[in-house]
Amino acid sequence: MHSALYNVVFYMNPVVCELLEGLLLWRLYHNAAILRYPYLCSFVCYDFLRTPALLLVAHFWHGTFRSFYWYTDVPAQFLHFLILWEAVRVLFPPDSSLRQVGWKALVAAEAIVVPTSIFLCYGQAWLVALPSKTVPYIFEQYSSLAQALLLMAIAGVARYYRIPFGRNARGLIFSLGPYLLIDSLSFASDEVFRTFARHLELLPAASFTAMIAVWLWAFWKFAPSPYAAVAHQPDLYWKHQWNSVWETTLGAARRRSN
């Protein structure tokens, strides 16, 4: 009974997700939002093409499904990072220091997270004897958590400085964040609840489909983040705070050198 229910959900969830992604791509094209959100569209297109390939492999070459799934998941993780930059780009005004600082922080975080994740992947891959613990498996575990934290930071900065989200950005951020968090936590639950590990594998997939459904609602019409005038006031405050911290740091360094 449980096995039959698992198989139904296993095959039905990607079909529903595929239909939602098809509708989402149609709406993005219809609303001329593809140029506005190129990284989001690239990710949706990639997953839209990847899902049928996964179903074919699962049906005809089931023994290679797990490795095929994890290794095709690595490009999706890098596309997630690009979506994070897209969130920064659409939230903060083009001429604001908030966007510049957000871009620099994102680049610095990726420069640290990606090499560290790869190092941890290979380190644990040598230590862990279980064949299911492949390098892409561990890479997703660390990168999903890092991306979720980065997205929370982006949303927190925008919220703190009263930057209006808009329908598109709100749906993008507040659905991608929970999915990434659930995805990362599912790896920890896999370690703790080994008895239910097979059924817990469905949780990230279900949350991914829910995320696509929210994206479909959010991008049903083109409603980008409005650059309200209030955004310029905290921007000046941000510049003042940044300059103050920078001058204090330089002053401390001079005093130590003397």
C-alpha cells in the first residue's frame, strides 16, 4: 500500500510540476518578462527539459536514475545562485549603493561558498562509505542552505530599508527561500529518520512543485518591484553607515601601524 502510494506521488508530482512550468513559461513569454528575468527563465527552461529526461531514465534505466538525477542537479544549483542575483537586481534601484553592496556581498559569498562546498563534498565523499552519498548529493546539501541564508539576508535588507517588493519579487523570494530551506533540512532528516528516508525524499519535490505554483501566481502578470522614493532615503543612510565603518576601520589600522 505504502509502496503503491509512493509510486503514484513519485510519478504524478513531476507531471503536475511540468504542467505548471509550461504555463509559467507561457506567461513569462506572454508578458514579455523573459528579458526582465533571464536567469529565472533559464532555470525554468532547464527544469522543464530535465523532468521528462528524469522520467524516461526512471522508467527505462532505473538503475542509473539516482546518479543521473544528482549530476543533472548541479547546474540547477548554479542557476539558483543566478536567481539570487536576479532578486538583488529587481529589488534595488539601478543607481543605488544597496544594489552595489548586494552584488559585492553575493559575489563574495559565492566565492567562499562554492569552493568550500566542493571541498566539503570531496572530503565527505572520501570518508562516507554509503554509495548514495555522492558528491552532487553533498554539494546540494551545503549550497541549498547557503542560498537560503543569502536569500533571507537579501529579503531582510530590503525589508529593513522599506524597499517595496512587488508581486513578482515577493512570489519569487518568499517561495524560493522556503523551498531551499526544506531541501537543505531534508538531508539532515535523512540522517536522523532513516526508516522514513524513502518517503522524505518526496518532501523537497512537493515543495518544489508548490514553489512553481507560487511563481505561476506571481508572474501571471508582469508586476516588477516599484522603485519608490523611500528607497533613496535609506540608500543615503546606508552610504553614511558604510563610510563611517570604513573610516573607523582605516583609523584603527593607522593607529596600529603607528
